[in-house]
Amino acid sequence: MSLIATAGDTITTNHGCDVTTTCLDGDPRVTVMGQPVHYVGGKATPHSVNVGDKCPIHNPTLAPNSSKVFVYPAGAPTQVARMGDNYSPVCTGVITGTKNVTVFAY
């Protein structure tokens, strides 16, 4: 079980240009500690990624995970985001920090 991630929670990008960013999207109908729950397909806040000697901006979406808890942000079910979930294969970012200390999901 892992803590559920919400909008504004910390992502460690594993990029040299911007080392951290945050979860951008959240389902406003489902909140934890007043923050909308982040979900698979939700975006990370735009950040820079190393490409050679340049640092272009990208805005990855959360990859599918193994959560058994779902939200319906666009009318279709999708898994909630949790600490440790990642944005691969496009981004190597991992959700590493949350304000939520009480709500867990499998």
C-alpha cells in the first residue's frame, strides 16, 4: 500500500536541468486533505529535461500503475496516483513527496 498523491505533490524528475517538479492535474471531485487526487494520465508541471547540451521543456503524463483504486476525471475510470508511481517511458520522474499522510491505496 502507498500514500495517494494529489495535485501539487513532489516529483523527482531524475533530470539534470530541473530536478523536481509537481503533480499538475487532480480530480476535483475526489480530494485528500483538501487537494484533488492525481491520476494516471494526469500531467506533471512542465519542466526541463536534458537532451544533449539543451534543456527543452516537456509535460509528461503519469504512466499506468497497479492501483486498484479508480477515479473518473474525464468520465472514464483511471487509477489514482500514489507515492512511487512514475511517468515512464517518456519521463523518468517518480512521485516522491505528498502532503497526504492518511490515505493509502493498493
